Amino acid sequence: MAITNNPNLTPRARELRKNMTKEERHLWYDFLVQLPCQFHRQFVIGNYIVDFYCPTAKLIVELDGAQHYEEEAAAYDRERDEYLQNLGYTVLRYTNIEFHRNFRGVCEDILNHLPI
């Protein structure tokens, strides 16, 4: 199935790349950029912007801050994840709390989903 990416989201994706959260910067600069599989930051897929995307593995990595704990946001995330999974992507979600408590474990989990 061919995916049509929403071009109206491109400016927002650029803005998000320029203004990454401290957690996103940490994961990007201290782990993802060093991997042999290429990742993209704030990448548009369909009508969504994903935090990190590895095309080789069809892997999406999401870091969730406190706003994702609200029921409306959680419902949106479930709908979004279902859409992406139906396209064949694997979606990994980590809370910022989990990320801070176990950065190494998050990195190891991501590695377990990569073809390296």
C-alpha cells in the first residue's frame, strides 16, 4: 500500500527537529546517530509526525512526556499506533520517566528491534 504523506506537516516537522525535547536530544545524539541503521528525526508518515524512524527496520520510536498520560492524548496515541502498525511499522513507546530511569535499557530494547 502506498502511503501519501501530508505535505502540510513538513513545516511542523522541521520546527520539531529544531526544538527537540531534552530527552529526544539525548536519545538522538547519544545513541541513534551512532547506529549503523539510519534514523530520521520528526519524520512525516501519512498524517502523523513520528519522533524517530528507521526505514530499514520499519521501526518508529516515540518518547512520551506527561501530556501523553491524559486520556484524550492516550486515545490519540492508540489510534495513531494502530494506523502505523497496519502499515507494517513497529512502534516502540517509552515514557520520559522510563527513559530517565533506564536509558541503557531503552537503548537495548531499540537495538533488539534492529537488523544489526
